[in-house]
Amino acid sequence: MVIAEGGFLAFANVGISSCSIMRCALLILFFYCCRQKLRHIEIALIEYRESLEEQGMKNSEEIERKVAIHRKRLEADGLSGNRKFLLTHSKVTIF
């Protein structure tokens, strides 16, 4: 069993193989990375929206349209990174 406490992972031996524990730990890491990427995307979108407003763009519909396009681009970049993570970490080898 994997228990996340205070930012640390604790493993309790309940008859689960080492490989299962590693897979579980990698999934926790994967979801943590996904959450971090979503936070970075949201921050980037806020900054992008503010830059459009600072450039003098007044039409809120146009701003939202541009932000939506930018969001899709950022999410596509983020998802490709997640796929790469899954491909490189899906098979766990115990030495």
C-alpha cells in the first residue's frame, strides 16, 4: 500500500510485489506531474490574458477566443509530454 503523507510516499508491506508498488508510485508521480502541468497552463493563460489587455485589446470575446486557442496549444504540448512519461515508465524493471 502506498500512503502519501506530507509530500512523502510511505510503503506498507501488505503482500504486494515490489513491481506493483513501483507502478503505484509511478502513477502517483504521474498524476502529481499532471496537476503541476495544469497549474502551469492556468498561470500561462492568466499571463497571456493580461498581456492582451495590456496591449490595448478591449473586446472580451476576442480575448477569450485567443486565450482558448492558446489553451489548446498548451494542453496539446502538455499531453504529448504525459504520453512520453507513460511510454518511458510503463514497464518497471526491478534490478
